[in-house]
Amino acid sequence: MSRVRCQMFNGGIDAALDTYEDTDSPDLLIIEVGEDASTLFGSLGALAELCRVETELVLIGPSNDITLYRALTRQGVADYLQTPVTAPLLITALFELFRDPDKVNLGRVFAFIGARGGAGSSSVAHNVAWMMGEQTRGNAILADLDFEYGTAGLCLNRTPEQDIISTIANTEKLDDQKLERLLIPYDDNLKLLAGVNLPKHKQNLEPESLGHAIDLLRMLSPFVILDLPPTLCPLTRKAMHLADEVIVTATPDLACLRNVRSIMDMLSTMRIGDTKPHLVLNQINQPKRPEIKPADFTKALHIDEPVLLNFDAAKFGAADNNGTLVAQHRRNRVQRNTFEKLAYTLTGNPPSKQGKATFKPGKWLKGKKAG
């Protein structure tokens, strides 16, 4: 229960209907209902239209009618608890609800790497990480794995003080709880894993130890974003090998075209059968600077539909200086939409909740509607 985030509202089902009209429903929804069972199913039907399929529903009420209990569970309600409900009783019920020995929920890992230094991969990783958490209202983790020149702490206005390399290297003592204590909160939906920058000669970390840490991060969050340095060293190779998706950021020039091709060739041997990496073309349409046209760039690499990012030095610079992210500010509409689209492509979660048709109805009351 240590990783559970709770929100409490007054008002029962009516408040839930108002709350989730424009907000994604949580994984678990607990609602206290009254004695009037005649209106209960109608209210649940309206709520089902607003909630995600994955949302589990637990009701708390005064009835001890076994017929009502069976009717609710047949329609998909996870449980009905009779009042008064004690804390141990509620915890036990929730534990039984989510206990599944055959199911291990592991998060997805996204590795971001630049085709060269200065391509903007870190900025893309930071903004996409924030956007993933914002879209899903979940808990995304941004791991800065550039141990020498990482900038995640600066960009997010956080000051990492721990030596994460030594902690990660000690695989015998490292577990998910110890790794979780190293995470630095940025907001409700994003946490940062970063440490003090160390010279390369002081970095004593084996690829297998890094792989163990990445596996633990999967257990802590549904979305793990790895901000990698723009070098093909053993650590970055290991990270890209373990990642579910690889995102390469490049600028439209000849050097990046060559480097992206090298990265793709390397990944094709490491990740046999996996999809090609995603390409972000950054700093396009810069005035007075010759560049390879995006269509020609992607044609040479046989990549379809790259993400095109128009770089605005003033907006990115202001965000960095203020310890915020470009995607956080709605006035940066063009850049925000780009990061929103990329996050949606990677996670499959819609950029925003446009209405009831965006999500499938909740699973409760499906049987009633079908009949």
C-alpha cells in the first residue's frame, strides 16, 4: 500500500459522475451508496460510460441483501462491503481484489538517445516523461543515465545528492524499495532518478547491474523513461537492449544521418524482430542554416512518419532557466502538441479526454446493457 495514491471526495455517485466527466478514472474506485437500490443501477450505468475499462469498482453501503450483492457482482462490480467498514476489512478486501499470483504488472521502458551531442534528446525525454504522467495521471519515472553530464536535475529544478552509481552497482542489496527511496518527486505524476555527476573514471558500473536496476524500475512505474548519453558505450547498449521502445533524436544534417543509420544497424542486430526505433527530427526549419529536408532524411533511413520538432530557443531557454518544461505551458502550443503526440504514440493513451466516446464503457453493467 506504500505506493498507493488516494483522493477523497464527498458526494457519492453524483460526485463521481461530476469528477470523471472530464478526468480519467483511477484503477480503483470506492463509492459509498445509500439504501435506495432502485436508482443504483441507473447511476452505475451512467458512471460506466465515463470510466475506463480497467477501473475496478467497490461499493460500500448499508444493505445486507444477498440478492443485491449477487446482482451487482454479476454486472461486474468487484465487491460490495456492508457498513460499518473498518480499515482492516477494507485493506483485506482490496488485497484480495488485486492479488493475482499469475499476474506481474511490469512497466514499459523507453530509451531516449541522441544521434549526437546537442541534438536535444534530453529535452525530448524530459518533456515526454512529464507528458506521459500527465496523460495517464499515473506515475512516470525519468531516469537520467548520463552520469557525467546529465541535465535532468537542472531542467526540473532538483538537486540530486545521492551517489546512485554505487547504489545500483551493489546488486545484492538493491531491491525495489531501496531504489524507490532514491526517487525525487517532481510533481504528482513524475519522479526523477538522478545522482551527482561523476567523471567517467569514477563510474564503476557494470551493464548487468544497470539491467537489474531497470528491471526494478519496471516494478515501480508503468512508464520508465531512460535519458541516455549520446555514446554507444556498453551501458547505453544494455539500456537500449532492455527497452521496449527506442527513440532517437537527430538534427537534419549529414552527421546525424550517418549516426542514426549506425544506431539502427546496431539495434537490428541486438533487437532481432523488434520494430525500428522512433525518430525525432529536432531543430528543423532553422533560419539561415542548411539542412536535409525531413522527407529526404527519412527516405534514406526507410523510416515512416518521424516526429518533427520545431525548435524555439526562447521558449526552451526560458523553461530551462525557470526549472520547468516546455510541455507544461499551454502557451507553447506547437511544442506541447508535438510531445503530446509522441507520448500518445509510445503509450497508446489518448492525448486528452475529448468525450465519452474516447474510452470504452466500464465493465460493470455490461451484461445489463447487452440484455
